[in-house]
Amino acid sequence: MRAKVYAELPAGYDDLTPGHEFPPVEYVLDEASVSAYVEAVGAAARLHVPPLAVAARAIASLGDLMEMPAGTIHASQDFDFSALVPVGARVICVAKVLRKLSRGPMRMLTLEMVVSDTNGSVVQRGRSTVVLPGA
């Protein structure tokens, strides 16, 4: 299921600055998506979405928010999980640029993501660093 995005995107690297907050991305962690994730990683089925599946979907939502040309590398991630998410839940992910760095042809972005349920309770916080090929 494609996420619902609330603005015209994706944004290009040159358009982003530290502090830039992307519009929220809302999506449902439906049974089909969760089952596909569980099967792909060999996890046991459960009533709640595996926390790393929530993280993977949050990271995937970045593709709707910013341009990621061929050769983009997801270099690192760090997540804190604060609540279980039931299968079928609707969540909202908000991402913000924490750091932007260019060194020669290498371009890096560190992004913070906060995933909340529809009541506004945070279920997960995380940071990801992506390395983008130079122009």
C-alpha cells in the first residue's frame, strides 16, 4: 500500500537543510504487508507488528519524501521502540533533516523519524543516515 503524503514531493538533496521537516506520511500496517515482512525475515506470526517492520516501513517512507537516485546507500540506523503496534494500525511518520554533509562527490543526510499512532502517542523514534551519489 502506498503511503499518503501531504505535500508535493520528493524533495531534492539541494533543497534540504538541517531542520527541514518533511510533511507527515500516514500508512496502515496491514495484515498483508506484515505477513510479507514476517515471511521475508523468517519471524513468527504475532498479533503485533514486529518493531523492525515498523522501522522498515518508516525508512521506506523516506522514498516518498526525498529523491534517492540509483546508488543511494542506507548507511546506518538507530531506533528506540516505545510501544507495540497492533496489526492493522494506522501510524504517522514525521521525518526531519538533522545533518547535511557534502564532501567531494559524497553527499550524506542524517534524518530523524518519529512514528506515532493516531492518538499521537510515539511508538518509535529513530535516526537513519543515507549516502547519496554526487551530481
